[in-house]
Amino acid sequence: MHIGIGAAIVIVAVIYFMIVSPGFRVFALGVFGLGVLAVIVLIASNQPPQTATSTYVAPPVAPPVAQIPVSNLSIRDTKLSKGSFGAEWILSGVVVNNHEKHTLESVRFKVTMKDCPMAAECLIIGEDWGRSSVTVPPRQARAFEAKVHFQNLPPATKPTWGYEPVGTSAK
């Protein structure tokens, strides 16, 4: 009973000094914060240890991606034009999906820039790979664009360019 009365007196005194004295208020809040931190540390340290279990979960298997051989594509009306930003160039044209069953989803290209001052002497001055996401159902045609970047392209006396489709994805 005497402990309860003593605790009540201490609580009333702490509340009084917190109202009256800003310095005591800071001190009391600091002590309270340390007390809360100590309780959190005690609770965390008294948790039972967790046992490690090794359960292997196989990664999800992606559905197989169909491939259309590049020989089943016809590409026409191609042009290579300077893009809007720095070393960016845009290969554009029309792609025809000659496959009977699969829908084309994308085409990957290798684009080469050459300097050919003489017909027999060409030097590759730029090379990059680009990808065009274009959906082309079987036996249909669509326009495409693929961005490539020719970094540090030197000046050319007689520039020429070429491209080669190197891969596809289909569904």
C-alpha cells in the first residue's frame, strides 16, 4: 500500500515538473525514450531462435517462346535515318511474316555502318544490334522501327549501311 502511494507521488511530481520546467521535460522524455528502447531490446532478445529450414522452390517455368526462322521473313522498304538524340539511328521498314502458324512478336537486327571510299575497300565504322517489338500475324505485313546507336562514329567519305535480321520471337 505504501509503494502505491509513493509511486503516485512520484508520478504527480514528474508531471508537475514536466509542465513547469522545459529542461526537465527534455530530460524526462529522454529517459522515457531510453526506457522504451530497453524494453524493445529485451523483447527482441527473448524471442526463441528460429530454426532454418531448407525448402527448394523451383522457379516458375516460362512457356516456351516460339521462333520463326529469319528465312520466313521478308523485309522491304528499309531506311536508316538519324534519330533525335546523339548517336541514335532508326532502322525502319516493312516486315512480312511468311510463317503459316506463329505470330511474330519481335525481330532483332544487326546494323552495320561502313565507309567505302572505293568500291572494293569498305571499313566498318559502326555496328550495333537493335530490336523491334512488332506484332505480325501469319501471312501479314507491318511497319517496324528499331533503334541502334553508333557511338563515336568517325567521319566517312562514302558512308554505306546494311542490316541483317539475326533473330525473332513469336507466339
